[in-house]
Amino acid sequence: MIQPARRIQDLPPYLFAEVDRRIAEKRAAGFDVISLGIGDPDLPSPAHVVEAAQDAVAEARHHRYPDYYGLPELRAAIARWYEDRFGVQLDPTTEVVSLIGSKEGIAHLPVAYVDPGDLVLVPDPGYPVYSIGTLLANGVPYLMPLKAENAFLPDLDAIPADVAQRARLIWVNYPNNPAGAVDGLDFFERVVDFGRRHDILVCHDNAYSDVAYDGYKAPSLLEVPGAKDVAVEFLSPSKTYNMTGWRVGMMVGNPTAVEALGRVKTNVDSGIFEALQIAAMAALDGDPAWIADRTPASRPAGTPL
Ligand SMILES: Cc1ncc(COP(=O)(O)O)c(C=O)c1O
């Protein structure tokens, strides 16, 4: 029997697939399960996004292979969104690449940066794809514990010098999944400095940028002056616009990293169906008030979106 490669045999089952399996098992046994597992909004995507997609699907010009790095119009919309939301300026042609959901880029970035045996600094607990992408590139995840006494921030001073020397990437994620911790620019400044001192690409997963309460506005790591020299940020309409199923995401920031990930992607996938890119543009260009209105606490029960 021909066996798959060891890297696949050694790969743990994807955590959320396993959670889904156990939920299905419990449901089949008659339990009423409330899932606190994957972050998958159970509210619909915005109506104007659905309409933009419907119109675009009907147009034959969108039926062909899409632009590898993302439609220039989508990349421009992402840059506009960053400027409006974070006051961060991005060059849409060199500092933005669209992804088939941010998960895809998180999984593929190590292909561009990690050689066999290289270390990747990964928060523990954390989104499983940081480690899985590392393993797929034959790298080695080095776990950074997130502890309550450190406000669920990794202790950068506790990372041994030889580990920092062998590391190529460091993953951070605030607002944090699963701890729910948030942090201002203070930690981001420290991690950018850490990346600069040790030649490590800082990767900020900002998937939950707009899932916050009580008026809290999460920052972008790219607000740190000079961050683009050593950092990239992943963003996703999935949670912000209830669009998990549409599979659109983006990585922005350091142009070398954008080019490197783009080069991997041009060889692996052929971009996002253009109608979905147009839908993502409708989300990003939509009235930002939609985001506040979407929060169930500010919407009387039963109010249609
Ligand atoms: C922390 C974190 N990052 C990234 C993602 C991926 O989101 P998507 O691929 O839908 O953009 C998720 C999804 O659950 C997540 O929890």
C-alpha cells in the first residue's frame, strides 16, 4: 500500500473538523448542542453584499481566470478600508494580496519563509493553522504560552536567544482567539522591535479586528511606525461581515512578504472567483455603521439585517 508522506501522516486531525465530528456524534445521540467552537457568525451576510455578488455572477466577464494577486479594484478597496479604519496607508499594488480566506494565506506563508527545521513562534493556545502551516513546510512550531498573569500576551523576554535566532516567523493575534484578550499598540511596538532585532517576520492575525464590544476599537499592528519593514497583517471579511463561507481574505504590509506569498499562490491557486471579489469590495466599501448595527446587543431581537 502506497503511504502518504510522513508530513501528512504526522499531521494531527484539524481541530475544528474533530470538534464538528464530536458535535455530530452528540446530536445524533439526541443532545441539544450549543457550539462554542469555531467563530462562525450565525447572522446572514449583508444584503448589499449578496446583491453585488448576484449581479457579478451574471456577468460573463467575471467567469474567466481571475487576477492572481486580486482584482486591482479589490486591492484598492482594501487600501481605502485600511486608511479609513486604521489610518494606515498601503500601496495596493505592492502591499496587498488577496487570499482564499485568511486561513489559506496563514497556511501558505510558511512555504514562502520556512526551510526544513526552521522555527516558527506560535501562541499557545492559538489558531491551529499557525502550527499546521509550519508543519506542512517542514518547519518546527515553538510554542509561546499565553498566560492570564501576562494578560494573554506572549513573554517575548522568555524566548531563548538560540530559538529567536532560528525562528523565521512569529504569530500574534489580538483580539485573540481563543482567549478574547485585546491589546493596544504597546505590545505591538514590542513585537515589531523583537522582529527587527532578530530578523523575524512578524505576522499579525487581525481576523477579529471588528468583533469587539463596549466601543473598543482594535488597532492594526501596522499602526506602529515602521512596522511594514518587518510585519504583515492578515485580515478577513469573514467575522467582520458575517462572510465566513465566501472565502475571501487578505494579507497586507511588508512588500517582500506580499510578493513571496503571491509567488507561492500564483503557483498553487488561481485567485478568488471575481464575483466574490466584487462582493468583498461591496462589504469593504459599505457604510461602516453596518458593523456597529450588526452587533446583536445593539439590535433588538428579530430586527432584520
Ligand atoms: C484567529 C483566526 N484567524 C483566522 C481565521 C480564518 O478565517 P478566514 O479563513 O475565514 O478568513 C479564523 C477562523 O476561525 C480565526 O479564528
